[in-house]
Amino acid sequence: MSIQPHTPVHLDAVVVGAGFAGLYMLHALRDRLGLKATVFEAADDVGGTWYWNRYPGARCDIDSYDYSFSFSDEIQQEWTWSEKYAAQPEIMKYLQFVADKLKLRPDINFETRVVSSTYDEHARRWVIRTDRGHTVVCKYYISGAGTLSNAADPAFKGKHSFKGEVYSTSAWPHEPVDFTGKTVGIIGTGASAIQAIPLIAQQAKHLTVFQRTPNYTVPLQNCRETEEEVKAIKANYAEIRKQSKAALAGVAFPSMRTSMFDDTPEQVQQHLEYCWNAGGFSLWLGAYGDVLTDEKASNIVAEFVRSKIRQRVTDPKTAEKLCPRYLYGTKRQPCETRYYETYNRDNVALVDVKADPIQQITEDGIDLESGQSVHFDCLIYATGFDAFTGPLYKLGVKGRGGATLQAHWRTGVRTNLGLMSHGFPNFFMITGPQSPSVLFNMPLGIEQHVEWIADAIRYMEDNGLEAIEPALEEEVEWDKLVADIANATLLPRTDTWYTGSNIPGKPRKFLVYLGGGAAYKQTCDEVARNGYTGFVFESDPSLSANVA
Ligand code: N01
């Protein structure tokens, strides 16, 4: 329900965020479990990450038909995607359609940010406060705040002295930004910048890209969906979903072969070429099973991509600057549309800020350590996120004994199943750290978490239970399992936002469960089937009433 500020309200559940996660969680709590629940959302509309990240070129890089809810056949049959990889405005429209169809809006409090969340141990209730003066006392507290919703804020000297227009890809204005006739500087060359740069370059008078680390970027190969394709997908949706859910990263790649070393070098090149042309994540997650575990296999793909960059970028020096050197596959592979050709334009310059670091931001541009100054009218930050923990810490979560999540995770995140953490009873994290989260198809991963959480809540309600919390030993076990699986791959060897190393002072730890979505779901289901092994319950219904 939508609630009034300044009068404490007692509800069954509070959900944070109205993106994919919050929308489905609200639906599950309210319409399947019959609970009284409300959502707090900082934006003035639904959409979550797709509300904020509306920079030019923003689009999904998993097939639209896969990157959508599967829980309602009615929704998936009614909704028609126009492109293979939907652009941000279409994904926003889709989430608005879902919210309206399920009549979710009346239970969402927009333009309202949670500022503190405190567990009252005696009452076994969460007390949630917002920046608009709401106080809600609830039994279940669920974060759908996302993993990439808290922008990193690199501390550039002179940052606030810039007098021109300043933009951030992660909080792009709602009105279209027109760069016509303007000079622009953009810092960062991650997935966001790689989508935005080709379009900004077409419009701006001049664009300077400040690149610290080049990425292995592969053509997206987006196209319109034909009527026949749409018909075939909709007719076959059940099977498509089954295959996606069983696949390692929540997307089925029929091109996947077990080992690169079962093929001859010629066959390998042919297969890599095939995956390159297939587009999206085919090369990264759909070529060979050992690309992410075997350094030699990773190096072969790395050289393959570098050869593509050299073919596409006409100036050999610029091409070399764009050639990555880190282990292929260990960073999230961005997908591009004419990204490399953009550097053949006369109005685009690439500055390597690893070789010549940014010394300071000035009132009209950037000074480099070499003494060179670059001037522009508009500055764009595409500098990434404080992933996983950033959005959770912003909620001001205090569990047992007033301990903060920050304190509990001081030496590194520790959870059970990436769903809950010891000391924070009844606090659930949708796509939390140490779950498959960002290395699984997000909407499908979200569905699995929402359904597990809803089942756990139903179990508690049916059995008169007041609190659920992971046992400490189980959390330690899960932590070890996540690390062991990650360490069997190459991924932890590179500094990335997966390890938290893009944020100064953040403990370095690989924060994604890499065992694959199917194995993960099986574990979660087994835990539930066996009466939530590894979780401790408290039951004392007499304490559930009269909370102050
Ligand atoms: O952020 P990033 P992003 N000085 O962290 C640079 C998802 N996503 O917003 O690599 C100079 O990847 C930094 O340099 P370095 C997706 O999961 C999905 O682009 O640290 N440069 C890097 O180049 C993705 O992975 C879609 O050396 C600095 C850039 O800023 C995730 O979001 C689309 C710097 C940050 O890149 C994040 O992507 C877009 C400094 N001080 C994003 N600090 C879809 O298609 C940082 N950088 C669904």
C-alpha cells in the first residue's frame, strides 16, 4: 500500500526498489501470499536501473525475449519486443506495462528513499524510515535495490571546478541531451561508455575519450525482430525458458563447446569467428567452456579480439591503445555497435590516462600529468559503480545489537546463498552478493530469488515463525564455496568491480557465485525442501504485537 508520512504504519513487508526485483517481489507478497506490503522507490517511476541509465545507446545485451519476466505466460505472450536487444526506452515501457498490468503502482511510494533500517530485536520487527518522514514497522524487509545502482564517485582533484555541463551515464537526464556543435569529454570505457561513445561522437563537434583500461568488446549484432521470429519465440517460449534457466549464465548458447583444445587451431579460429559474428555474449560465454578457466584458452581469444581491433581501427597507434592486455573474459564483456570505427572519425580523440593520468579537472576541461590540457564544453562520467554493497549500505541497515552491515562485512562480504546474512534476521537481498546475480540473466535470477524468498515467508507464516537468519557456520561454509569456485576460474585474477577493487578501501573479494544458475537453484531448493537447513528460526508469536 502507498503510505502517509509522519504516522508510523505496521505492515508485513517493506521492499526497496521498483525495478525488475521490487516489482515481482511486491506481486509475490501481495497477490500470492496476501500480505500487506509497500515499496519505497527513489525515482518517480518504475524501472530501477533502466530508469536511471538512460544515456544514448543504453540497451540490454541478452536477447530481449530472454531478458524479461518468465513467471507469467500472459505477460510474455502479450508483450512484443521490437529489437533483438531492446533499447532502454523499450525496457522502461515493458516495466511500466508490467506494473500497470499487475496494478502495482498503488503500493509503490515514488520519490522516496529509505534512509535507515533498524532491527528491533525485542519485537523482531524492522523499523524502516525514509527521507520523506515515513516510518514503517514490518516483519520482512527485502532489498531489491540492485547491484549496480550506486555510482562510484572517483575523487578527481578539482572535480567541482568544471563550469560546463556535467553528465553521468548512471543518472542521465530525462530530456534528450543535444551535443550538436559542442565539444565533449568522457571518462571511462566500460560497458556504459562503449554503448554511448559511438552515438555521442556522431552528434558532437568533438569527443575526447579518457581511457584507463581498454576492454575486449564484441559486436552486439542488434537487429529488428521479424514477425516470424516473434511468432516462433512465443510459440516456443516454455522450451526457451527451460534452456535458459539450465544454462550456466541464464542464456543458452548452442555454440558452446567443451574445450578449445579438442579442436585444431584452424577449427578454433573458425569457431571464434562464428561466435564473434553471432554477437552479444556468444564469444564470452558461448564459445568454449575453458575460456574462463584456462589461461591459454583465454589468451587465444584475447589475441583473436585484438586482431579484430587492428583490422577495424585505421591508425595503428590508436588501435594498440584500444587493445586490452588483461586476461580475456575476466571482466564483464561489453558489447558494441561500431565502437571501434568511431576512433576512425576526425572528431574523436583517445587519451590513454594510464600512460598520462588525469592530474585535475579544471573549469573548462582536464589537465593531464604530462602538462597537456584538454578543453571541452561537456564532461561525462562513465566511471562505474560501487557494486553489490554500495546500494545495501545506503539503506542504513542495522541488525542485531545495532550492528551495521558495513561492520559485519568489514573484512569482506559474507552471506548464506547470497540471500541473507547472519545478524540480520528477516532481511533478504534479491541478487545479493555471493549469488549468481550479475553473471546470470538478471530477470531470471531475480525471479528465482523472489520465489525462494516468497516460499520462505510462506513457510514462516504457515508455521508461526517470527524470524529466520542464517547460522554463522553456514555463512562461513558458503563464503568458502563461493571463493573456491571463483578461484577455480581466472576471474578473481583481474581487478574489476566483481572483486570490489574499483572502489578505494573496499575489501578485495570475488562477489559472485560462479557455479551456474542451475546448480545454485538446486542448492537453494534443497535447503528449502529440507526445512531451510543452515537457517535458524525463532518462534514466539506473543512478541509480534504492540511494537512501538
Ligand atoms: O562501469 P565500468 P560501466 N580515472 O566499471 C573508468 C552493467 N552495464 O557503467 O577499467 C579514469 O565497467 C574505468 O577504468 P578501469 C555491466 O554489468 C550493463 O561502464 O577501472 N578512469 C572504466 O573504464 C557493466 O559491467 C549494460 O581502469 C576511471 C570505467 O570508468 C556494469 O554495468 C550496459 C576512473 C567504468 O567502467 C558497469 O559498467 C552498461 C578514474 N579515476 C552497463 N574510475 C547492458 O548492456 C573509473 N574509471 C545491460
